[in-house]
Amino acid sequence: MQHVHPLRESLHHEVHARPYERMNAPLLLSHVALVGNAGDAERAHLAALLAARQLAVPAEGASHLSADIGGLRLRWEKHGEFHTCTFWRQGAGAADGFAAPPIAAVPADWRAALPGQWLVGLHMLVLPAPPLRHEPPAPVRTLLDEDALVGASVMDDSAEVYTDFRIHGDGFTRWIVVAGDMTPRRLGRLVQRIQEIETYRMMALLGLPVAREVGGALAGAERDLADVAERIRTARRDDEPELLRQLTQLAARVEGLYARTHARFSASAAYFELVQRRIDELREERAHNLQTLREFMDRRLLPAMQTCAWAGRRLQALSERVSRVSNLLRTRVEIEQQASSRALLDAMNRRQKAQLLLQSAVEGLSVAAVTYYGAGLVGYAAKGAKAAGLNLSPDLAVALAIPLIALGVWLGVRRLHRQAHAAADTTHQEH
């Protein structure tokens, strides 16, 4: 092929990006997600950790990396709004619990300097015990809050998943997976789905504070709009410029809110959809009469997402209402302007009629005056001719000249009228 699309290879390899890890129970895992896109700062920070251990650094533009950093396995991913670091150690069993999480083995100064704001942190303990039990295994009862316990049998009864969605003393939530006889690849998929459920859940909830803030701002804007709409109903013509100014300011406030929040609400909806999809992939079944992950999300996360969606719809509705009230005020102003224009045109027509009458009177006087002066010239000419010896009566000459002069002047005036009207019609057609 002569012409290859410049993005062909990168688009093709996208389906192989972020592959699942191979994992074996028992293991202990720590996962963190930090919000904030700092450009290449995340990659450079990761490269510093790898270079200190004489390991290959991530390539420029890389969005994920998996490496063994000496007793620990590291997985790093860079997303649009956040980046994640996952550390795990094979061989950790139920006796160790969460006492020595893998992230604690990472240098403290490197952890403290991680770019972004820490949003998600979880520890996951994966046990090899058989998944089918009459009650949750003992570590679930001792390491998690039993009063808030959530759990389910997942992936065709091949594993059980437990959590309490509590932030414990070290700032991390805790998950316990009883893996049974899962293959390493399948266990890797299960662990990654759990990490994504927790990460996307927290990312989706970033829209909730925004929705609450918008709710307070919208309440004030709705009151202002109702006040302006009521004043429009009884406003005088002199009040309209001030009402239009207030509507313009209100529209700017609403559009500013929309511009600041639309992206956040859209992102929250997208993250929530990913949470639901990952839960679907788990194929949950109830275990030990516990609340399932889907039931927990439907009860705790879904109302928050509905609040975000409601705030977005309310903002959109307010924007449309402001537009309708603005159109109403503009229509009222236009109707008044049209009425004023009609009154002005009527006054102009009356003045034009008066001017036409005056012009007709002036034209009559002009014909009479021109005829008078013309007759006087004829009289002088006739007297001169009589003095020269011609047998010509000056009075008779003047009498005969008056109708001829009057007719000529009148015809001349009419001709000027026709020429003026023709020029006006030509100008109007050109426009």
C-alpha cells in the first residue's frame, strides 16, 4: 500500500493496551489513583523509581507499564483525568492480613511526591480458599467491618468478593477475594475489574459536590428569573432597558454555570456507566445473605448520579426558560417599536400630504408669477415693436400671450414632475 494512515498502528495496538495481569493466590495488593493531568510529570516520576533500580523506564507517550521492581510487581496506567499505581506481592496469606501492604515497601519520599491529588486507595487480599462456604471465611469477619459488609459470589461461582467500603486507619479501603481454583489470567481480570469499580466509583462521585453547588446557584437564578418575568408583565416602556440588562446578566450567569459543570457531569455519567458495566462483568450471585455490589451501588451511588443528572437537566431547563423570557421581552419591544414606526409613518404621510398641497399651491402661484412676468416681457416687446413703426397693439399682444405662456409653464412643470417620479422609481428598483 502506498498511502498508509499515520494512526494505523497506534489505533490497531489500542485494543491490546492495558492487558490483564496473571495473578496467583495468595497475594496482597495496594492500588492508588491520583487525580490531575500533569503532562509527563507522572511518567517522569515513575521513571525515577525504575531508574533507581536499573530498570527500563517507560517510553515517551506510554500510557501503561508493568514491571517487577524487586519483590514487588508494579502496574502503572495513565488515563485522561487520573493515573494509577498498583503494587502487589505474591505469597501473602490470611495470617498477614493487611498489616504489611505492598505500597509500604515503596520509598516514602517517592510516594509523598506522587503527582496529583490522592483520590482512591485500596488494599486487596486474595486468598486461595475454596469459594463455596456456608459462611464468609474468618479473615472477612476479622479484617472488615461486619456491620457494613458487602459481598457476592462472582464469575460463575468461581470466587467470592467481600468489602465494607470503609476507609480504615491507613486511609485505604479493604477488599478480600476468595479465589478458589481460578486460572491466573482469570484472577487477573477479576482483580482489575474490582480496582476499576472502586476507581470509577470515586471518579463518578466528583460530580456530586458540583451538583450541590449548582443547586444553590440555580435556586437564586430561578428566583431572579421569576422576578424579571413578573416585572415584564406590568412593566412600562421605560423599564424595558433595565429588564433586558438584568436578563442578559442572568443568561451570562446560567451559561457560565453550564460551561463550568457540563464536562464534569458528562464525565460522572460516563464513569457511572463503566461501574455498572464492570459489575455486570462480575456476574454476581448472592452469597451468605449479604448485600451485593450492585445493590450497594444502586442504594448509595445511583442517588448521587441521579442528583448530578438532575442538576444538569435543571441547568438546561433554566437556560431554556431564560431564552424564552428574553424572547418574550424582545417580542414586546419589537411590537412597541413597530407601533412607534407606524405612528411615525402616519405622521410622515400627513406631513407629506400637507407638503403636496402646499407644493400644488406654490406651483399654481409659480405658474401665475411666471405668466405675469412673461406677459410683461411680451408687453415691453410689443411696445417696442409699435414704437418701431409696426402696426401692433401691445394690449392685444399681451392678451394673446398670457394663455400661451401659462400653458407652456404648466406643461414644463408637469414634465419636471414626471422626470422626478421616474428617477425615484428607478432608485427604488435598484435597492
